[in-house]
Amino acid sequence: MNMKEWLDMNHGHVSRRTLLAGATAVALAAATGTAAAEPIEVPSLWREFTRTPFTHPQVPYVGRAGHRAGSRRFERPRTLVDVTDFGAVPDGTTDCASAINRAIAAAGRAGGGTVTIPPGTFRIDDVIRIADSGVVLRGAGSGRTTLYATKNLTELIGVYGSRYGGDKSSWSWAGGLIWLAPRARWDSLVAAIRSSAWPFEGWTGNRRDEWTTLTTVEPARQGSWTVTVTDADRLEPGRLVLLRLADDPAHTLLQHMAGGGPGPASYYWDDKTKLTSYVPYEWPVRITRVRGHRVTLERPLPLDIRPEWDPRLTTHVEELTGSGVEGLTLEAVQTPQSPHLLDKGYNGVVLQCAYDCWVDDVTVRHVDNGFGLVAASACTLRRTRVAGRGSHHPYFCREGSHDNLIEDFTIEQRTVPAPPGTQLHGINVEGLSSHNVWSRGEMRMGTFDSHRGLPFANVRTDITVNNDGRHGGDAGAGPLFGARFTHWNIRVTNGRAGLMKIDGLAPYSATVGLDEVREFDQIDVPDFTGDLHSRLELYGTTDVVRPRNLHDAQRALSR
């Protein structure tokens, strides 16, 4: 039984504050991971958080981020087929893409199951697509099974321009050579690209009009697990719905995402046309219980619900759920990295319109862009690695992706020098994406790329980084940070401050346990004026901070 269920059962007779304060010692012990002889520093922010975990003004609640609320186990559907049964040959020269896709499609028609790929190198001359829920593609391990990709997405699908104009290639931030997306959504995206009708990529279709209202929602506060709806007739436990919030002419929703107050109130939002194209804000969430007009959600509300934002629960395109990729390396043919924003699409693994899906023990090599979350939520990327000649976005998280967990990840040092005119970001988040976690990482290059578009309430924790990348995002995308960003126990090996020490950049946010750093290379100024209400604790220390890993500790509290 988790914390919320216990509280619901007892109707609040024991307060959340009392329960969480009593659980703090358990969470600290679960997150320590070092010998007792080492010095320990517990920041005041942690003690505050345990008293108000769902509404803390600087630290977001991410204890249920990831596949099945952060479950350590992935589904193990029964093995249905092996790709060699469909003609795949591990000789490194025979094109096996069609055989692999036929095996995956057969598992989909059967209602789900595992498709295995034995050890060896399998050449692929096409996109590998997982389009049905409950389908798992499983290799023999990232060191044993290799898919060798010879073509890029421009060759396979076509030129993909930007819906915002210019000569940019959207393959610089979209699409993968292993692409997990529901079939109808993938088909509509490809059709739009081939007709040069550059699409929106999210949960409500190419024009953001593929939704209907299920019910309107009464006002509620950030952190609430239960909402009151006007009409619950079409709601039931297990259903995935979108909470949809529209901005008002005064942009009070965007201000709220930035923490509110004089700074966001005085910010000029009207000319940030790329940012305003991201609203309405769409948050996917499963319903866990319906009682009359009261609806309980799988996760607490990420924002307030206010009447001026026309709050409603809606339908969406059919989701991909319960699908995954495991135990393989995707290696692209080695080509020089393209100039910035002109990537051809030698991209790795992308999850799109996916919920409760995962990637585990997967390496990508020689790619333009590594692992992508595009309108993906509640997904886990575990034991992933980006290697080879260098990437534009080793990891990208965009188009309203929420509640995802990227843990035990590695970005290796590039094997060849970066060509002139290219760009390196790192672990990217943008486009109103919220409550995502990057945990236990080793970044031998790159940076914490907040790519404008007002991402908010995201966590980076227990990461070692050689901070040599640069953030991106054009001026029309608005602020680098919204409220409740947290950097917790970050080890910076080259002493560069940019995007690591964020107390002077991110409003209502926190930097806890960071090496001493200094400003050089890209130096940013805050988007908002006045007091940012941002916190800095245990500066100049790293591994003595307890809890060591903020996500692990929050997860321990929520069990």
C-alpha cells in the first residue's frame, strides 16, 4: 500500500505531515548508498519537503515519475516470436528491417507479446516500428545484439521542415530509427511530413484538434490527487485522459507555471509565439477511482485548476502503452555530424504518444539524436547509453512530455572531434514538459539543456557532468525555466556554472549539493526580474548531501 492509499483509507485521520515526517528516516536510509563513516549534511529543503511534498514552492514532487509510477520491474509478456523465424539473418549485410517489423506486427495482432532478437548484427534499412500496445522488442543484451542502421529518416520518410518556418530540419529533434508510437498516430505524422504539412506532434493530432471533452473540472489546488467533475459518466478506473488547461489573455497560466509574482507578471509573453503555440497545456493521467463526481488520479495535480483556464478532461489519440525495447545496440552507419538544425535523422530510440512504456539496456551509437520523449509520459529509460561520433541531442524531452524517468544513463565522450558548425546539448527538456527526472547519470560531455519553452518542475539528481555543452531554443520560445526546477547532488568536473547553478536563473527553484563552479563560456541572464525566490544549499559539497538521490528518496516516501 502506498502513502496516498493509506491516507485515503484513513480519511486523513493521520495528517500527511505526520506520516511523511515519520518516514523521513526511512527515505534517508534508502537513499544514502555510502558508508556511515562519511559526513552527512541534510539540507533544510529536504526537511521542509517532507512536510509539504505535493505543494513545496521550490522542489517538485516526482516520487511517482516513470513507468507504472516508477516501478523497478517491467512487464515480461510471453515470448511469441523470434525475428529469425521471419527471415532475419545476423550476418551484418542482409537487410532485416522488414523481417523484424513483420515479427513485431505479428505480436501486435496477437494482442501483445515479446519479440526476441538473438545475438549478432542485423542490418536494418528501414525504421523499426512498435505500433501496438503490449509489444516488447528484446535483444540478448546491448553488448550482444546490434541493429546496424544504414539509412537516415530523410531518406526513409522525406524532408521534414519546421512548422515554425525557416530551413531547419525537424529530424534535429523528432523521430527515431526505432520508433514507438501508436499506429494511427505514426501513419498520420508520416503522411503529413510527406505532404509538407508540418504537423504538431502531440496527443491531440497534427492540428491539435483530435479531442473531445469528457467533462469540465471544478477548481482545485496543485498537489491534489482528487478532482471534482461535472459529469463522470464516461470516466472509469484505468482510463487515460488528458487534463487540458488553456491560457487566458493575461497569460496567468504561464505566470503560474513560472511561480507567479511580480517577475512573471511583468514578463512580456505576447511575442513568444512559439511558447504560446504549446498551450493549451495537456497532461495525460490515468484515473484510479470514480465515486460520484469525485475522480482520483494516478498522480497529484501538477498545477492549480482555475476557472479562467477552461479546465476539462478530454480524449486524445489512442496511446501506446505497456511496450518496450530492451537489450540491444542501435548503431548507425558512421557519418559526420550535420550542421546545427540540419540533421538528416540518424536518430536513436523515440517514444511518442506513449504512456507506461520503457527502454532498458539500450545503447545508441553514431546518432544525430539519441533517445527522445515526444509527447510521452510516465515512461522509463533505464541503463541507456549514447556513444560514438557525437550527437546533437543525446537525450531530448519535448512537446509536453511529463512524469518520465531517465535513470542510470551515460553520455560517452565523442570519438571524433566535432565538425565546425555543429552543436551539442545534453539532457534536453523544453515545450512545457514537467515533472521529468534525470537520475544517476554520467555525462562525459553535454549540459543540462533547458531549451526554453518554459519547462517546469523537473529534477536532475545524482549526476556527474563534464559541463561542455550549450543550451538552445529561440527567443520566441520564451523562458529557459519555469518554477520548481531542482538540481540535487550534481558533480561538475570542469567547474563551469552554466545551467548547473540555477539559483540566479530559475524562479522558485533549488540548487542543492553542487561543486563550486564559475561562470565561463555561455553565460545566461534570468528571464524574470526581481527576487526569483530560488534556493541554494550546501554549495561546494556534493556526495555528503542526504538524501543523495532526490528521486529515490521521494519514491521511498511514497511507498
